Amino acid sequence: MRDVAIVAYAQSDCQGNAGAQNEVELIMPVLQEVYKQAGITNVQDVDFTCSGSCDYQQGAAFAFVSGVDALGAVPPIKESHVEMDAAWALYEAWLKIQTGQAESALLYGFGKSSPGELPIVLSQQLDPYYLAPLWVDSIAFAAMQARMMLEKGLITEADMAEVVARSRRNALANPHAQLKGEFSVEQLLAEPMYESPLRKHDCCPVSDGACAMVICTVEKAKEWGKPYAVIKGIDHRIETHHIGSRDLTRSVSTELAAEAVGVGNGPVDIAELYAPFSHQEIILKKALGLNNDTVVNASGGVLAGNLMMASGLSRIGEVAMRLIKGEGKRGVAHATSGPALQQNLVTVLEAQ
Amino acid sequence: MSAAAELLSQEFTLGYTYTRTTGPVVGEFLTALRDRKMRGIKGSDGRVLMPPMEYDPVDAAALSEFVDVADCGEVVSWTWVSQPRKAHPSDSAFAWALIKLDGADTAMLHWVDAGDESAMKTGMRVKARWANETKGFITDINGFVPEAVALVADYVESDAELEPISGIECPSYMTYNFTAGKATARYLAQLRNGKLVGQRCPNCANVYIPPRGSCAACGVPTEEEVELSNKATVESYTIVYIPIPNNPIKPPYVIANLVLDGANLSFLHLLSECDNNNVRIGMRVEAVWKPKEEWGYAMENIKYFKPIDEPDMPVEQIGKQKSGE
């Protein structure tokens, strides 16, 4: 596998309601920012463009096509889209570079979830015969997963609150975060239940926004003369959609992806984990084999703001930017999709 | 330049009126539900999967050996929903639960009507509460209840010979509150004042109406607003002869791509007060507005466009004129 360089990354603020901003108006500022960072003029300066979004979130058919209006695709560009988090758009672009079909790529993810009722909208991604007609919300699966862990003694409610307290504290240093502040574990445990055993703060907020990234071959990054971090490997694994056949107390697919991509082959200085629910950070840390030497979710993670369809790419961008700034030498980024961590994508990155 | 955008929002419901074929495995399960029976399927390792899978989740082998399982079992995990959402199957507080039915080896998801959270416990026994009327759908189970709850069956039975289930109707309706983007909101606000206002690209100088806040060709934000004339040129057109359900306009009528004077890209509108046989590309037309008191935030403020007595525009010039030059 050839190394792929991340040369630019930008994310918008996580807003509870982006109001009068359409998809183009959400995407365009982050595109302009990554062009500036990479020192390129526009989309015509990269070989491939790929985005991630889901029209169900805002209830606008072909919003992902409208999003292309942000690009300037004249003359026509090579472009693709995944109905997934943009981390999977990165995966597609990474494969293009691996196969020699592109030397550089622009990626972006966006989501305007506020117009709909996201936990209910997400119920419609489930099995259409057995689950979707019951309108089982996305929080329910996480809650049942948390209860299994609590009752098996794998975690305590205080462990969950500790994850939230650290997220809120770390988010104080993240200008894009939606939820931040100093909270004690005791304070958090005094909050009422939401979908038990989850309290509201155990669940990520609903956020509107976008992120973008420019990747390229290492040769190209040197030609552009920009600092970069390197993707050493990516792996994506999926578990069955038959929820009863899964062991929800661990993340088998993350374990497999981590093994395949060699997470354990060296020390991990920083990690950004896409854990939409507090207990899932604990599952993921274990699945990735991370110990306390790793700084986890220094950005606050998605409990501080969750750009559905962009948060996965943001995790990778966060790690890359921290490596570029010299906060560590080796990092791991994780993205997820589906109920109770059904799909997981693990990326290992290194500083230049 | 653009002033602050007015916030224009509207609630709407999006419907996906799906019908689905079930295939033999899901069909068998749903047919059994209609008869108020539970049927699982044997996986490659001999375990009974519930609800049945078409392919084994481990080795992907096609599965076909059905197994009857009980309509009662135990709760493996659960969550309490104290404030149900509108789409949820229960109006009052309820539990989502993973339930392992007797005779099955995997838990299935459904809901439990337990009345109060204190009645819920992992490992508790529950039984299916069958719907009075069944149709071969997952909601034929009207939730589960704690096993000790006495149920009064008031089933509607049919004597008719029923075909096995092979398809289901599962429409999905979701309500959204749409908020127009900044460029669209500015455009609609001006339209309400009887003005057609587009946006000019700072790079290529093309003028877009309706504007979307960007030049799709150059990929740059558009800010500068340009008030456009009521006059336009026909870029293309079609004559509609087919009646469209719920459309108040009686065919035949003309729909045209129109380029407003000063704009560079066309939009769709109606052409009327014209001889349909004489509509042509390059024809000059102008907007016919509704009375002012009927104006709203919509393109319907313009009833239609009608021909005017001006010479046709040569095809190669349509949309090519740069108003800023």
C-alpha cells in the first residue's frame, strides 16, 4: 500500500440548527478553507472528488446533487458520492489513489439534520421488514447495548459519566464544538434518565454542518510544499444486520479492522473515536487495544457535536491536524455507521 | 449586496409509499405472524435465528429449515422510553426490548407494554400480545406484555383461504421543517415585493435566477444581487397534452425554459395568451403578474409569461448576454 497524505482539513461549527443555510452554503466555506490550506485554486486542481451525505436527514431529494453546486464542476470533474459518512468517501478516494487512478482528491461531508427528527429518520435505515416498521429509534439500540454492559459489570454509570465529563472539558478548546463545559461525574449522574440507562448527555447532540479534506500522494504533497500527515492504512468491517446475532458488548468489526490495519504495531499517541454514545467510547477503546497512554478525543469527540455524515471524516481530519501540529507521531481515527456500532472504519495515521 | 436573509420555514411531510416483496423466508415468517404463530429458522450451526434470516450471518449459507418457536420468552436487554415519539408504536411510556423467545437462540427486537419502568427487568418473562386483526406484518404483534398480565383475545378471524404473504405495503412518512437557504430566502422575499432578483457570479459574471448562493460553474459564492426585467426569451419549450392529476391547468399548455433579460440561465414557467402552434425558440415574452394582493413567497406570483411584439432573439445569443459588460 502506498502512503497517502492529508494536506488540508476544515470543519464548520456544529450548530444545533443551521437555519437559513442550504447545503451549498454549508459546504462552500469549508471548501474554500481547504483550498487555501492546500494552496490550490479550486476543484479543478484535484483529480477526484467524493462526498458523503444522506438526503433523508433534511428530507430533500437529491440534496447531494445540489451540493455539487458548491464545487464549480465546469469543465466536468470526476466525482462520486457515498450515502454514508464522508469517511467512506475518503476510503473510496484512497482506493483511487492506491490503484493509480488519481494523485489527489477533495472530500467533503455535510448534514443538515435539524429539519427532521434524526433518531426517527435513522430508524428507516434498518431492516425494512422487521425493524423499520416499528420505528425503533437510533438511541434505543445504544441504550440496550449500554444496559447489557452495565448489567454484565463491564462498565459503571460513573464510567459513562466520566467519558462525558472529559468530552465536555476537552471541547472547551474546540471552537467548533456545540456542547462544552466543566461538569463533575456527580453532577452528570444527578441528571434524569432519557432512554434508560442513557441520560441525555450520554447521547451525542444533533448538529448541522460540514467538513472537507484534501488528500494526495506523498510526491504531490511535496510538490505542493505543504505540511501533511500520512495515512498508513484503512480498513472497514461490517457486522450482521441481525441484531440478535451480534455481541453488543464488544465491537468485533472494530477489532478485526484494527488488526488488519495494524493499530497494535506501535504506540498510539492520539485517537479520535466516533462514539455517538458515551459507553461506546469504552467499547471502542477496548476493541482498538488502546491504553491510557493514548489521548482519546482531545477534540471532545462527537458527544460535543455530531455532524451526521461528516463526523467520521472529521475524526480522521482531527488526528491528521494534530499530527501536523506535532501533538504526536502516530494516531488512530475511527468512524462508525449503523445501529450500535454496526459498521466500523479504522485509519492509522503518522506524522510526516 | 445581500441584506440579512429573512428566515422562511415551512413544515412538510415526505412520504415514501414503498411496497416490498418478501421473498420466501420473510414471507414465511409474516404468514406465520398472520396466524399468530412465531417461526424462526435454523442457522448453519443449528442455532434457531429469530426473526428468520435468509442467509446465515456467519457463513452466508442459504437457510430454509423453519422451526416453530413460542410466543413467549425472556427479556435480554431493554430501554425505557418515558416520552414516546409520535412515530413510536405506543402513545404511553413503553420499553424497547431484545426478547429471546422460548425455542429461539437469538433475541428479536420488539416493544413491551409494561406500564411502568419498575415493572421491567432483564430476564423477565414476557408474552406476545397479538393484534385483534392480523395482516402479515411485524405489528401483528401488538407489543409484548409481562407474562403474568391476563390478555383477553378478541380476534377477528377470517374463513377465507388466504394466500401466503409474498409482499407488504410499508409506507413511511416523515415530517420535516424546511428552512430556505440564505440566497433562496432573499430571492423569495424580493419575489413577494414583485421583483425578480438574481445573483451575479463575481468570477464569470453569469447571473442566476433563482439564485442558490453559488456559481455552479465556478464554485464561488455569489453575493451581488441584480434586479432583472420582466422580459424573457424562450430557450426551449414543450407542449403538454397529458392531464396531470391534481394539476388545475387544463392541457394542452406550454411549459418553457425562459431566460430573463439580464440573466444567463433559464428557469421553467408557463407560456399563455399565445398560439401554441406558433411558440418558438427565441420568442420574446414577458411576465404576467397576479394582482399585488395575491403575492406570496412563490413563483406563482407570476401567472404565466405571454408573447410580446419584439423580434426573436437569435438562438446563439440566448443566455449569452452579460448584463455587467
